[in-house]
Amino acid sequence: MLSFVLLTASAWGQINSGVMSPPANTRPPRLENVGIEQHLDAQVPPDLVFRDETGKTVKLGNYFGQKPLILNLVYYNCTMLCGEALAGLASAMRLVKFDVGNEFDVVTVSFDPRETPEMAAAKKIDYVKRYGRANAAAGWHFLTGQPDSINALTKTVGFQYQYDAKSNQFAHATAIMVLTPQGRISRYFYGVDFPPKDLRMGLVEASKGKIGNAVDAVLLYAITTIRRPENMARWSPTSCAWRVPRPFYCWAVYFSYCGGWIAQ
């Protein structure tokens, strides 16, 4: 069973007294190039070309102009975090009175250039069914693309990931971005659970062209293994780290505000 531990700043100070922990801006081992930077007010390039779940060539700008959007980056063959993120998004949207396809749209993009429209179509069927509202299929788009378009999009939104050839998987974090109708980044929501009230407010603000403020990042990472660092003595349970046996998959949670990470 997967479990996560959240520590307040005061609790962190109590358990970490006298223990050297990683600096607050240090990422976990093997995740130095993985994360999500907030690029608020950045313009998502409208001319980037992808294919939708039917195989039709589309530009991101095709979805701009009329209503706010939710953008999320996943890959459809992900064995861990991506499915949780999509399920969490569908669950949160069910608790928002706005309807996908009416008041807002969703654009889900695979960052794995090997994936196909057929894979996108299968995911769309699954998650539109989970969402369960009329007209959702017209408003929730599942895209695949070539490396140039994927790289340009991930760079624009600050989505950093890396490929692990041994496992044939990607190390990545997860978040959704709320875009204005014109395709500018209004707000980030990190993790796989998105508070419906906050999501609704984010959509309302984005619909008016408002840009939100940067938020503290609590990142969920999907990775394959964590090897024991040479300095593991400093990364003890009291410094907010747990080891996991290889070669099992694991999730890691990185707390930028307390300088530690947890893997389960």
C-alpha cells in the first residue's frame, strides 16, 4: 500500500533537530533534472502541432479563444502516477458544477513521442466514462505528438522529465495547469488530488484572463528505483527519507518547503 506523510514546518524542525538534511532546493537522487517550474503568464504556443485521438492533425491554438482550459501532461503507458493524476482530475471535475465541453475544455498531452492516437483514444474512452457527463467527449482532448512539439510545450510550461532506458519508463512529476482562453498559464495545481473549490476558482479567474500567484510546490514523482546514495546516513528516517527495495516501483514526494523527500 502506498502512503504519504505530510510534515508541518514545526514538526519538521522538531524531528530534524541535530540531523543534517538536504538543502531546500535539492531534489532527490536521480531526480535532479525532474520537476515542474511555474511559468505563470507564459503563452502556450498556439502553432504547436499534435494529433488528436482520432489521428487528426491539430494545433494547440485550435483549443484557444473561447473558454479556459486545463492542460495536463502524462504518458499513456505510465504504470504509476499518470493514471492517478487522470483519475484525480476526473474526480475533481465531477465535483465542480462546470461541465467539460461547455464552460471549459481539457487538453491531455502525452510527452512520449512513441505513443499513438490509438492509445490516446483508449485513454479518452476510459476517463470520459469516469467523468460521466454529457458532451465531455467533445471537450476533453487526448493528444500525441512528435519530439519537437512535445519539447516546445514542456519547456514552455516548465515540465521537466527524463527517460530511463533500463525500465523503459519516464521519471516525472505531476501537475495540471489552468490556461486562459488565449492559452496563457494562469495557475498550477500540483499532485493528483485537486480541491474542487480551488479548481473552480482557478477556472473562473482564468476565464477572466487573470494570472494567479506562484504556489508552494509539493511534487509527486514517478520513478522506477531509488539507489542508495553514498551519504544515505544523512538521509535517515529523521531526515525525511525512507528506502525502498529494488527493483520495485516507488513514488517519491518532495517537499520544497522542508527540504526532504519521502519514498514509499
